[in-house]
Amino acid sequence: MKIGIIKERKNPPDKRVVFSPNACKELLAQYPELELKVESSDVRFFTDDDYKNEGIAVVDDISDCDVLLGVKEVPIDSLIPNKKYFFFSHTIKKQPYNRKLLKAIIEKNISFFDHETIIKENGARLIGFGRYAGLVGAYNGFRALGLRDELFSLPKVETLNDLNEVKRELDKIALPNIKILLSGTGKVAQGAKEILDHLKIKEVSDALYLTSKFTEPVYCLVDVMEYNKRTDGKVGDRYKFYDDPSGYESNFMPYAKETDFFIAGHFYGDGAPYLFTREDAKSDDFSIKLVADISCDIDGPVASTLRASTIANPFYGYNPQTEKEVNYDDKNAISVMAVDNLPCELPKDASEGFGEMFMKNVIPSFFDDDKSGILDRAQMTESGELTERFSYLQDYLEGKE
């Protein structure tokens, strides 16, 4: 089997890669029958020489490879027909801007596997960059706090070499006495929690958080059954909520009244209640003045998120009364960090972590006849058609919705 690591061609440039040089070397040691080639790139964090120094073949043409691995969407004119591709296509939720990409994948007879569809039997994702989104998103939130209130000046993550440098910068700051709310319990939230814990911020229960004042910065981690409640007053069930969120309403406002800085690390499902609405944000006792929206659902469950921000310009302000965007340091604004490609700021660590997951959870399926069913569950297209599992995308593919 020949595997090719493709050059990332999407703009803005993405420095991440599926396998680092060390991971490639480890792969070849584990699977002597594997042939591995890396497409030359002047974009990725790891240079061509980094791969060559580990004995990895770096080439300009990978069209002879059977499987092609990338991170972001491949431009249509760069897709090689009749290959197996792995990358994030951003099509499984019927995203309009990538319909033509999925159509091209079908037309070029590509067997396509989306990283997002690589899951366990129970539907849990096996690979992703969630932890790194959480790490960078939380850091960026504190960077906004320091700049806005003239407390400290943290450098941009993209100017730092790795996570160790990020943490060393955090060691230099002193935080004011604030209350921080973190939503979610998945990889994104756990990444954000890693930053909070590194800063030695005290974690408190929701009962204490909602009823007490503190003389030091604290944070509270809340899950879906804390910030949602059943409309009939009965006890909620998180798994039933995931299947059908109707019959629930937001229970976020008690937290909003006690929070200075909200880190949104939750997953938001279709039909679920909004955490806070534009009307909620107008309330006199709505206390949140800073939001790091790592989840970044535009004009959705977090009302202050009007748009995605960028690595170049990560912050903007939301004026709750006018419902308009203002400067992030406007005294009447909720300061917003809503970068939607956060792991790009930490390409070394993100690539190394992603490669470890891919090597552990996906590569064995290439050599054991997919006995775990991972490839079968993940495959979106085959022989110029959608697979049965993804047949729900047919109308989207045809432009009917």
C-alpha cells in the first residue's frame, strides 16, 4: 500500500499535517509493507528537510499513491480521480459552500472518508483537533481580557513554537478576581480546562458558583443538563436530550448573572435551546462581558457570536442593546473571540496529536481487513455514489436543499 501526505492548498494557508516526520518514521517501522510519500510543501510547519532527515521520501508528484491524507478541504482542481482521500470536507451537515466539492468527489470516482465520520460504533469520534481548539481558544480569551482591561499582554499563539511556550507565557500573568464559566465535557472543553488548571484557577461546583462571592478567580464546568432543563419540571436525561431536545428550555441565565468570562466549549445540536438569546443579553443582570466562543455557531446559541473572527483579527465586540458589532474594547460591549480555525495556531502540537490518534485508530484498519468497521462507517462515497450511510446527502448533492 502506498500512502501520500498531501500539500495543504486551501487559503488561508494551514500549517497542519496528518503525520509529523517522527510519526511517519514510526509508521514505516510498524508496517514494513507500507510505502509512504510526502508531497513537497512550503506551507506546513514541518519542512521538507524535516521529513528527509527522517528518511521519508519527499516528492512533487503523489499520483501513484493509493491513499491520500490531508487536513482541510482539497481544491476541486487538485483532486486526483480514482483515489482514496481522507480530509475534513465540511459537507456532512449540508454546508452550502462545499456542495460543489462533494459533487466533484463523486464525479471523479473518489472513495472519500471524512475525518469527522471516523467514529466508534456508538457514534463517538475517534480523531479530531478538539483539544487544541480548546487550548488555543481559552488562551485567546485570556489574551482578550488582558488587552481589553490593560492588565497584561499575551503574545499570539501563532508566534509561539508549541504548547510548552504557550504555558510559559501564561505563567507570567496575574488574573483579576473573576468568575469563569466553561460549557461542555468533550475534547474541546477538556482542552480549555487544561488552560484553566494550568493557571491554577480554582474549580467550584455549580451550587457554590451560583450562590457565592469569591476573593480569587474561580471557574465552573457545566454540562448540557445544567444549562438546559425540562419544560415540565421533571429531571432531565442527557442521552434522551441528545436524541430529542424538544421539551427542554435554556437554564443558562442563572449562570449568566454570575459570570464575567464565558468559554463556550459545548457541542450544539440542531433543535436544542439557545444558551442565551439577544433578549437575554439585554437584561440588566446579564453579567458576561467576555465570551471565548470556541464552538463558534454563527448567529446561534450564543447570541454575541455574530460572525467568525480570524487569527489575524481574533476579537470584536457585541453591543447587546443595539445588537451590532463594535470594537472589542468598547465599554458597552461583550468582548467576543470566535476564531473558527483555532488549532491552526498550534500546528506542531495539533499535528502530532492528530497523527497519534490516526495511527492508533485508523491505520490498523488498512491492514486487518477493517475488522473494527471503522473504514466502513467512515466511507462517504464509493464507485461514483454516496454510500448508504450518507444517502441523506443526495438532495444536498443535487442542489435541492
